[in-house]
Amino acid sequence: MTALTLSTAAASGLRADAIVVGVAKGAKGLVLAPGSEAVDQAFDGTLAAALETLGASGGEGEVTKLPSPAALKAPLVLAVGLGPVPEADEDDSTDVSADYTDETLRIAAGSAARALAGAKKAAFALPLADAEAAGAVAEGALLGAYAFDAYKANGRGGKNAKNGKAPLAEIAILGGKPRDKAYKAATARALAVTEELNRARDLVNTPPNDLNPESFAAVATAAAKEHGIKIQVLDEKALAKGGYGGILGVGAGSAAAPRLVKLTYTHPDAEKHLAYVGKGITYDSGGISLKPAGHNETMKCDMAGAAAVFAAVVAAARLGLAVNVTGWLALAENMPSGSATRPGDVLRMYSGKTVEVLNTDAEGRLVLADVLAKASEEKPDAIVDVATLTGAMMVALGNRTFGVLSNDDAFRTAIHETAEESGEPAWPMPLPEHLRKGMDSPTADIANMGERMGGGLVAGLFLREFVGEGITWAHLDIAGPAYNDGGPFGYTPKGGTGSAVRTLVRLAERTAAGDLG
């Protein structure tokens, strides 16, 4: 686990493996960002020129390393790009504002932390305009320092762990104010949120032979006990007794039985109650409607919604937010076998409605439907479900943006704003009423498939059918950003990303503060 400290030490005298400074694109070339003054002085004012000689441009997330002069105790200087100088005067390339956005600082700190894997300690001398900026640097660095190597021979879980290239072990934020309450609160928040987000990443990255509904529930149980969260786990017998036909139907083909986990965090001063519902398909083969070759390899990530909900509830508890948050994890494994649900079967859901299953690979909406109905019984002020639900949403929004659908336009806007504020790209999507007719079934109350075009919107309309009357609800389809199958970038690693965790935590904070009606 990476350690985090605020430091008032001078960059020149700090003992560390590296000092991180920011550089930006000015009107006339490379510009040193605030925070780099002491390092530049150690270079006799030639740091910018040296970096330009090495090809540095100041582009966002660009990393350039150079050896330190004798005046610095750290042997390495790492310059990370911040992009264009904010509000730079085109006639004066020395006009440098400290007003970089929080997301710019997160990306810069994360890029630097990734580049310093294997180092024991790094000092971050990035521009800090206020406590929120310090929190953003901490968040980016802690997320960028993440690594999942538990299954590698030279990783943390292997026999040769001492030979592995461990993630950055200690982060010192220079220019921070360790005695200032705002700075302490901002970095403490960053630590709590990133540790839980990284736990969600670990869950998404864990191979499905080790993470099934039962073992996921065990992880949640241990965390709940540690952080004073009430937990209830329904096994297959309790699910059958309770009439959870959707969860049982999806899990029917697997040797690993399904589970429903309820996590309850309460605060004595809370005036609002949020319910978070997460899709937790620990492996999705597609069931009888088997996925084609090339689409199965990353399906361990189909529980990313449940991982996000789990992480957000624990983070809310660690932060002591004055809001009640209930997290629901709908856990099942979708496999083909002689006992699996077939296309054409009809399931009776928890709500009493019946669903004709036309495609067993549209399973996420089935487990969510049960839990949306159950969560509605508690009459929360709002329900938000999170799911890697449809490939159609990826076609619409790409791999880095999640869709936001809601039965309330104002709530949809609020979540979109909250996501963007948190550094998570999102986009509001509609629920066109004309698409509902495509799910009419001659046999059941509704089918789990409708029109192919607009499939992500159809899925949202299906889920809306199971939300209690008068309850504000939103659906986050994180199919694109939940798993990064490409190369790492900024503070985002390859593999599980922890998508939606920060949005859910920030939504809880805003609700606790009374910002949301």
C-alpha cells in the first residue's frame, strides 16, 4: 500500500528517489509550472532549456526524466506535462497561472507515479493553488501507483516477490500544509477513496476461478466488519424463498451459486437515503446464448458495477458522510449447462412481473431488475444502479465514457455534473418511449430484449419497469470505461479501472451537504 504525506520540506534538501515537477505548453515554448522553482534554481535556471533539449513539450501526461545536479539530494527529476498554460498571455510565456484544473493535476500525478514504479519515494512539487489541488495530486498519484501483480511469479503474491518492480511506495506532496485542516481533510479523503477504488480494481482483475459470488460476498463481509457496516448475504436458498427469479435464473447454469449482498451504512445525522445497486456477474459466458470467440476473454470484468457500489459504500463509511447509503450487490455467474436458463424461458421476478428471456446474454438487466424492485421497498430518496450492461453503449460513447439514464431529467443532469467534477467522463442519454414497445412479449409481461438499434437505451427502459413508483432513479452503463483493454494512460491502468466509484462517492458527499434535493 502506497504511503502518503504532506511536506513543507524544500525540494533541494528532501531525500527521495525522484522529484516530480510540472511543465506546460506556453505561447513561446516550454514553461515551468509553479512548484518547480527550487528545482530550477538547482539547475541554475536552465531546467526548461534542458527539458526542451530532451524533447519535452509540456503536453498533458508527457513524462521526461533527467539526472539531478549536485544541489539536489534526489538523484532524479521527473517533469510531467500539464498541457497548455491556463489563461496564458500570448505575449509573455512567463505568465504562469497556478489555476490548473483538478483533473489536469490528477492526470499529471498519475502519469508520474506510473513512470516511477519500482521507486521507494517520490516528492511531488506540482502547482497547488489550494487544498483541493493537493487532494487532486494525492488522488492521481495514488491511483497511478496502482499495480495488480498478485498472480505473477515475481509479484507480491509470488515466490520471487523481492525481484518484482513494485509500485511507488511513498508519496510526499511538497507545498502541502500538514497542519492545515483543509489540506489534511483533502488528502485523507483522497487516501480513503483511492484505497477503496483500488480494491474495486483488484476485484475486477481477480481471475474468475478465484472470484465467484460466494468469495465476493466473503470479501464484502470482511470489509463490512472492519468499517462498521451492516451486511446481509442471501444464499441460493434464501433467494429461492424470497422469489428472486432473475438472479436465480441467471445463476442457474453455474456450479457457483448466486448471492445477493446488502451493505447498509447509516449516520445519525443523515436526512437522505441513497440506494446503490451493482451488477455483479463474476463471469459472463453469455449462457446458452454463448458469446462468440474473442468476446469472452475479459468477461471477468462483468462484476465491475458491484465492485464500484461496494467500494463507494465502504468509502462513505470511512469518510463518515452524513447520509445513509445502502449498497446492493447482485452476484451471479452466467454459464451454459443442462440446468441453465434457455432462450424462450419465462422467469418470475421478485416484483411479481414475468420476463421472457429471448437472449441469455442480456443477463445483467435480469439480476438488476430483482434488486431494483427490492431496493424500492425501502423508499430511498434515490436509486442509482451501476452496470457493465450493453455493448451498444460502448458503440455510442466509446471506451472512456459511461452513459447516464434516468427517470428524472434534473437528477440525470446532477449525476452528469457530479461525474465530470470527479474526473469521470459521462454523458446523459435519453429513454425514448417508442423503444418500449419492442419489448412486448406475447407470453410474459415483458421480454428482456427489444429493438437492436438503441440497445443501451432499451436496456434502460427495461430497468425502469422495476423501479418503484415515485422513486428517483438513474442507471450508469459503465460497459466502456470499466475495463481498459489497451495501454495505461494518466492514472488509469490496464485492466480494471474502478469506473463510477468516484462519482458515487461524490454523489453521496453532495447529498450529505444538501446540494441535491
